[in-house]
Amino acid sequence: MEYFWYTSDTIPEGLGFSHFGSLHLITLAIALAVLITNCLVYRRLGEKGRGVWRKTVALLLVADELFMSIPMMVMGIFHVKYLPFQLCSINIFLILWHAWKPNKTLGNFLYTVCIPGALAALITPTWTKLPWLNYMFFHSTSAHILLIMYPLTLTVCGEIKPRLKQVPKSLLLLLALAGLALVLNLCLDTNFMFLMSVTKSNPLYFFQELWGSHLLGFPVIIAGVVLVMYAPIEIYYKVRRKKVA
């Protein structure tokens, strides 16, 4: 418990974990088990139970964010960079909205952006400096599992029906959120949504080295994500239409 209340900025070197080491693999296994279990449970719930589940997960995300922020404020180490305007954490607001007012645009956005973003964070975590017995480790891990769990469960159970024709709306919403993040970055000297810079551990760093700007990597990554997330779905609908015909 000695290092429980430390952050990546304050913890001494040499206490963390490595990518795809034993701790990381255990974390991924737990995440997979949680995701599968919730999909199976959600399938069995009635309409009322599903509504309670959606709102509970949304509120758990808010509680998780407060679990991170409040201790920092108490210890006097909270910084504006921890505000929930990163590419993953900004989805907390959208999930809250969707939990009470589901709609196609939000659902498609959460499928297109939230799932791959949070999944990438779990596979290549940026909190590797932290040991497992640390509140920021728990927050970072649990928050990203919840961020995947909400849209994935709803997609698997047919409540979010992602379609390629909805992608332009999702990209427009992403662009609007990026504009908000850019304004905050310029005003607060932050790096929300990685718009200002990236570290070597970030996949966007490859484009920084290749083309001189990591921002040029965003269109490439977005195109790749859309291809991976939608090609199987569109192929499925095409095959189904042929069978019906």
C-alpha cells in the first residue's frame, strides 16, 4: 500500500509493469471475462433490467472518474490535464447521454470511436509506470473496461446497430469534440485527444517520425478503424440480402 496514492508523475521508477508481461496479460484476461459475462447477462434481461444496466454502467463511469479526481484534489496534486476530455474519457459524457436518451448517431459513435479507442488503451496502456496496487492503476483499467463494455454489450445484443452510412455523422461529432479539445489545449496548455504532441509509446508517434507530424496519422488510423469495424458488418448485410433475394 506504500505507493497506492501515487500517480505516473510522482511514483519512483522501476515499480510498474511491462506491455504483455504477466500483470498486463492477467488484466486483459479479467477484462475479457467481464465483457463476456456482461454480454451474457444483458441478453437475459428484460427491457426494464436493460435500462437499469445501461444507467448503472454510465454512473459507474462517473464514479470511477471521481475516484480518480477527488483524491488528487485532496492531496493537492490535481492538474487540469486530468479533466475528462481525452479521446477515451470524453465518451463518459456520451454514454451518460445515450443511457438516458439512446439514438443512432450516439450509438454509432460509441461503436466506431469508443470501442477501438478504449481497446487500444488496454492493449497498449500508458500507465505502465504504476504497480497494480495503486488507485490510478485501478481507475485506468476499470474505466477503459467500462468504456468498452457499454457499447460492445449493446452492439452484441442488437441495441446498437452500426451501419457504414452513419459513419459521416460520427466523424462530424468526433471533429466537433476535437475542436473543443483544441480550444481547451490552447487555453489550458494541455494535450487533450493527443492534438498537441505524442510520446514514443503512442502509435501516432510512428507518423511523427515518418511524416514530421503525428496529426497526419489521424486520417490513416481513422480509415483503418472504419475498415476493420465495418467491413465484416457490411459483408454480413450484403450476404443476408442475397439470401433473402
